[in-house]
Amino acid sequence: MVTITAAGASELGTRAKPAFSLDDLNPYADGCPSRRLLDRIGDKWTVLVVGTLDDGPRRFSDIRRSVAGISQKMLTQTLRGLERDGLVNRTVYAEVPPRVEYELTVAGTTLLAPLKALERWSIEHFGDVSASWELYDDTHADSAES
Amino acid sequence: MVTITAAGASELGTRAKPAFSLDDLNPYADGCPSRRLLDRIGDKWTVLVVGTLDDGPRRFSDIRRSVAGISQKMLTQTLRGLERDGLVNRTVYAEVPPRVEYELTVAGTTLLAPLKALERWSIEHFGDVSASWELYDDTHADSAES
DNA sequence: CCGGATCCTAACGGATACTG
DNA sequence: CAGTATCCGTTAGGATCCGG
């Protein structure tokens, strides 16, 4: 199960080139696994959670405090997903009270750069976008107003 | 409405610096507008749709064909949102049959770079992640197996 | 302190039918 | 062709209780 076969990989058959071209798997295709990855990244909380882990390991409650508004359920779920993706390491310390630390893996660190870029973009452009909202809501006030 | 006041901006009072520091608005804060932006980006389809617009204006149905699996409802919704954000320009040609073209604005183009970076990351790392999935599902088979 | 299990609601999002 | 409106199933996700 979880057949990792890349789209069209089976057609390669006896081809000498084992690695498929990057162009072969485009996220725009429906079944493509890379699409699933984008979906995960597109997850509401993943960006925020990964973002908090850029300066070393952090505890569960610590992360939870950092990401305002996240519920414990969603944090657990997000962290589990990231762990399954191999982007985050989960370390349990058998103490009382229990302590669990989460840390980006090497792969997770590579994700950090694009994610931070997005975060930066959001911060830098939120002004423009807010202005655009006003303009849009103003010019389209005829269809639906307050 | 849609008060653009940055968090803590009111406290600045008579400060000579009208522009707030970028550090003042972090997407991790709950009410911060930049969070809303991240949410939009985190939308399931936005990344894909914006991605298809990187080589010039495209028609509705054209985009729809490019983004496999998107429904017409979701495409409309996504495009409307992007238009409201000022990231996409919508041009209606009064013809029969009607023709509507969508094009990235300047701001939209600035988003393209981080988005493409993410897309690239997904493609490059989906192999590692898939492998991680197998490993994870294998080692955690005790809790839930087929 | 960490996080699993459950319940329950709001939304997301698809299918379809209809307008210009 | 582009878009709206409606219906309706699926899921995301919050609240709460519980167990390690």
C-alpha cells in the first residue's frame, strides 16, 4: 500500500534512468503525490507550526502558546502529520511530568526557507491587500452591502 | 471598516515613526491581518491557480482545464478572492460567446516567487516524504493496521 | 504535561440546474 | 462560455472528558 509509484514511472520500464524528470510530476495533475504534499503545506496550521520550530526544539505547550488560536487537537494532528512526513522529530522524555519535544528534521529545515518566504510576503503585502479589500468592497457594494 | 490598524499601532501615539516595524505584526497572533493572508494562501486551490497564471492572461475554462480536479464553483470562488486581494485582474470582453481573462497583478506576481518555491519544494521532496510515510506506517502498524 | 477518543457544528466543496 | 444559486454530503475543527 501507499504505492509511491510516480505517475508514469511504470512506463519507464527498462529505461536506464531510474530517476524521473522533475517535470514528470506536476502538482496540477490530480493524482500526483506532490499534490498531496502541497495540500499538507496548504494546511491551515502547518505553516505556523513549522515556523515556530526554526530556532530549535520546542515543547508541545510552548508551541501551543506561540501559535495563537490553535486548539490542542489541531496541534497534535499537525505535529503527527509533520512527523509522518519526516519533517519533524518527536522526542518523548520519560519524566514526571512528561515532556515532549518537537524538532525540525533536515528535510523539515529545507521547508523552512520557502515557508518563511511566504510568511514574509504576507507581512510585507498585507497592507496592499487590505487596501485592495476596501476598494473591492467599495466598488462592489451594489451587490451586497452592510 | 476593515480597520487596517496594526496591532499596537495605537500605542505608538505621537511617535515620529508612522510605519510600524514589520516585527510588530506577526502572523502567529490571532487577530493579525497577515494571518488572514496566510489563510488565503493556505487555501487548497490558490497556490495552483496562481501558479497557472505565471505566463500571461488566461481564460476561465483554460485555467479550469489546467488545474485538474477543481470544480467551477471553487475556481470562481478562488479567482474572486484573488481579485479582491488585488492579486488578479479580471477582464470581461463583451462578446458572444463571453470571454473573461484573468491576469496576475504586480502584487500577484510578487507572490508567484514564494509560491513557485513551495511548488518546487513539493516536487523535489515528495520522494523523501513518501519514504517517510512507509517508515511511519510501518513502525506504527500496531496502533492501526489494514 | 501530553495527547487520545468522542461528540457535534460550521464550513468546505462537489453536482446539478438555471441565467446572460 | 462564464457565472449564480441551491442542495447536500463530507470533513475540518472546537469543546470536553479521560487516561498515561
